[in-house]
Amino acid sequence: MSCERQSGRVATSAAVKAGIGTMANVTQVGRAGQSAGKGMIAAATQKAGAALEQWAGTQDALNEKVVGRMAPLSNAVLGKLDRPTVTAAKAAPYIIGALATLHFRGYLVTQRGSAPVAAVAVAPRPLGEIWRTRPMACRVRRAVGMAGAVSALSASAAVWATKEKAGGRTLSLKKNGQVMAEIKFQKSAKVTRFLNRMDLIGSHRLGKNVISSDGDIVRASKGGNWHRGTSTVQTSKGQRTLTHLQSLKLPAHHYYFDRKLSDVEVAGLVSGREKANQMTGYVGEVHPMENLVPTWGATKKGLITTRLYHPPTKARWSSQPAEKQR
């Protein structure tokens, strides 16, 4: 036994001298490493949180001091652009198809004693070439349709995989006693939480001063899948309500309102039986064709967000009779 103990001591001593600790030392080092790792993760998380808070504060200040002052002009621009832009966007494929039937050629016309002048000659394409390029508009619409169908299918699988089992409801649209469409509403907290936050700015996106946030996945038998999200936030100028109804496909279709929409109103919109711009509280729309140009789609959404956060001041009519002219 004494020989075994002596050999153990010698082995331990040799291991320590060689830089290899005992099991206890190894355990202590491991714990120290884990503690240090957790500390680093906590520090990194805290640093990221502080940076996010700073970013949100900057956005809030920008919204109050800059965007708020520019809101009257922004709202006026949105009022002029929204409906005409949607009409032009829907006609874009046909415009592309019409342009595909024409030849555009540039020339430099020179005359003695004068600088060259640029000129453009427009001529119809030969019938054979038109036939080859004829599907231009169809290709655009077909590409949009195929992308929408694929994205709608994947979105449908993802959304209905995350829906909550409880709280579902169905609304039937009837005409003369006949069911024209069925609209199903289903809660999905994860989807609603994510999409609603994307509609907010600054500290509201972090959950601060958000009074309420609610939404539904909306599935129409004729109209595809949609999401209706409504958020009410507190600002320095009062409460603001934002409702965003968007299709769950690419390119998406977006409607924005400054009030909450009822199930009946949502059903009318997603089934195509109601027009958003004829409804109370309508603020703006971003059409799928507009989203094909990301810069324009983002610009339009920015104008709409500004309008939701900084609505135009309502005219205050005097109730007192005007003074009689002498």
C-alpha cells in the first residue's frame, strides 16, 4: 500500500510539474471558463441592448423633431400620389408590353456651324419581332403570379403550422342566401408579434409605450392568406392606432388604416368585395406591382407611416355666427 501511495504522490507531483492539473484543478478551470464565457455573453448582450436603446432613442428624436415638422408636406404628397400611383402600377405590365412593340433608336444630328443635337426615332417593330417579344407583359404578370403562388403556398404552410388551435372563427359572406365566400380568422401570436413590430418605429418597436397589439391570420376561400394587425401606441401627441392588412405572398399587397377594422370589413377587403380607399380611416395602399420596385415601395410605406404617426390636423369650424356686414 505504501508503495502505491508513494507512486501516486510521485505521479501527481510529476503531472503538476508537467503542467497537467489534477481532476479537481481541471474542474475548477472548467468552471472558471464557463463563468468567464457567461460573463462575456452577458456583457455582449448588455452592450447590444444599450446600442439598441440608443438607436431607438435616436429614431424617436428624429421622428419628433424632423419627421413631425415635415409631416404636413409628406401627407400632402401622399394624398396626391396614393390613388393615381396605384392605377399606374396596375397598368405597368400593359405599358411594358406596349413599349415592347416599338423601336427606340438614338441619333446625333449635325449641321454646319452648330453643335450636334440628339434625336430619338420611334418606329414599330416588325411583326415577326413583335411576335417574339409579344409575351413581355404576359411574362411580367406570369412571373408575378408564379412568385405569388409559390410564396402563398410556402406562407400558408408556415402560417398554419404556427396558428393557435383555440380562438378560431369563420365568417360567411352571403348574397341572396347563397354563400359567396368563407373567411377564417385564426390567432398566431408569433406571427402577429413580429409583423406588428415591423409597422412601428423607434422605441415602439422595442415594445415601449405600446398600449395594445392584436392580430389574426385571415384565410379567404377566394383571396388567399392575409394578416390583419392592429397596434395602439402612445406618442407625445396622443394615442395612435395603426392597422395593417397585408397579403402573405410575394409581392405583397398592403392596406393601412388609422383605426381598427371589424371582421366584416376585413372579409370584404380580402374577398375583393370592398374597396379600401372608400372606407373610413383609409391611409394608403402599397400595391404588389409597386413592391416590384423596392425603393418606391419603401418610400410609399415611409409616407404612410408618417401619416399614421402624424395625421393632419382637422379643421376647427367656428360654431359662432359670422358678423353681419355693415
